[in-house]
Amino acid sequence: MLLTFFFISLSFAQSGSDCAQATGPSGEAIETLLELVNPVARVHWIATPEQFMTAPCRASGAPTMEIINTFLESKTGDKDLKIGGVKFKDQSMEMLAALRDLVAGQNITSQMSVAPTCEGVLCAVERIWGPELGRKLLYMRTRHGFNGSEFAFAKSSRFTIPEINDVLTSLGALPAHMASMGRRGNQQLSVAAPGVQHPLTPEAHADAAITLYNKWRADVGTSPFITQYVLFHEYAHNISVKYGNADKSAEWVALNARPECRVSSYGNTNQIEDFAESVTMYRFNGPGLLVQCPDKYNYIRDTFFNGVEYLSEATCAGQ
């Protein structure tokens, strides 16, 4: 469940030719297709950096402020509620619940300089985090169900704009039916305070909590392939949880038992990591997974992705 820089040296299982059923292509044909589909990734990655960054139906960046503002300003209501010492008026319960989660019981008048005259949620988040970051944190919480507030989780710090943009870009790679996948609508997705490392694996970029550690932060802006790969890998762990710990299901145990269907050396460590790596491969190198292990590809497609495929722009358009 930890993802460290070790994944840079991921390598595919070399015996992928046996995964197809008798009705599928021959082993020789699969080996040939693997070379055509992804000769570099088969040795080193579940997807090359180029494949990952140009995968079908993948946003090139974070949603614009226009998109974010339109979404947030559509959340109207007539509810009044006192949060952190401030009385909010005529707000939607969704926005009020999101603010309550973001400030996590803090007194926002004395600790965050929110004046009692600030009666709207948008006003409050702008006073606390600034106009851009505040709205992006609120959008992430209401649109995706993830809480990135430094007040909500111990040993966390404030996202920078480039960091939150990286997170929002990666969330845009989820299919529409998974867009709001944060567990209970308030799943942690925070960046660790400077100097904080995972207690067991100091080299970790992130964990499935989801906490993003200093190594992840250091790569923002210089290695978007790494930072966004890390994020999606951790989303995949959460997909498993959302679907009833799917990485422990009988179907997945059976697939994981077939060495030729394991997609990377990191995934080969256990069935849980194999699940996260395989779901990530499905999203960013679907052709490679389809060739290497059609059974696994079909299971992921039908069980988690509602039939949406990422083989081309045409197969995932309107997802």
C-alpha cells in the first residue's frame, strides 16, 4: 500500500504469453503484440511516461477556475449553521458539511481570521486559504469527496497551488462514475508537513491513507509522471476498498495466482499491490494489459470501470 520511488524500476512479468485462453491468440502472437504495443513498458513500466501523460481521455491539466467556480456557485441552499464560531446563512448543506470537514472543529474567527460578517462558505474558504487554493480545496471536497485541509489531519501542511493542481489533474483521470470516490465523502488526501516521513518506509512517496510525503512534494513541477502515477496508484487502493476490498476477493486471488498476469515487479510483492498496479495499467496502458492478460483486463473493465475502456479516445469518449 506504500508507493516509494522503487516503482521507477518496475518490470513486467516476462511470461505473459500464457495468459490468454485457448480461444485467444497464440503465445507467439501475444509476444509479437507486446513488442508492438509497448516494447519499453514491458521491461520497465506498466506504462511509459509518454503513454501515461497522453493516455486517452486524460485531462491535460487541472480544471480551470471558471469550471470550479461554476460548480461551486451552483451549490445553493437556504440552510443556516454555525461553524467554528461563524454563523453561515442561506447555504447548501453540502457546502456547509464540506466547510465543517475542512476546518475540522477549529475556531475560524480567532485562528483563521474569518469575520463574523462572512456569512457564506465561499467567503470563509477564501479568507482561510486565499481565493484560488480555498476554492480548489472546497471543489476537491465537494466534487471528489477528498479532504486536503491541513487542519483536518495530523502532521499535514498546506497545499501549494502547483501541488493542488497536480492532485486535481490526477483526479480528472478517474471515470465519471468514480469521480466522487472519496470514502464517506471526506477521504483524506493531504500533503505531509515538511520533514514528515512514513514511519516504516522513509522513502515512500505516498500511502493509501492518502498521505503525500516529502518525496512526492519534491517532484511536483519536475516529474508530473511520477507524482500523478503515485496518486492514481493510491486511488486504485481506494477503489478496492470502495468495492468491498476487491483485492482480496476470490476473483482477484485467482488472477493474482497466475504469475504471467502480474504486471510489475512492485505488483508482484502481493495481491494488494498487484491490484493497484493493474488498475493503473488498465487506465493508462489498456492495450498492454489486454494483450498480457485478457482475463484481468476484462475483470477490471466489467467490475470497476462500468465497461469504459481506454484503448483510444473513441472507446472512452463521453465516459
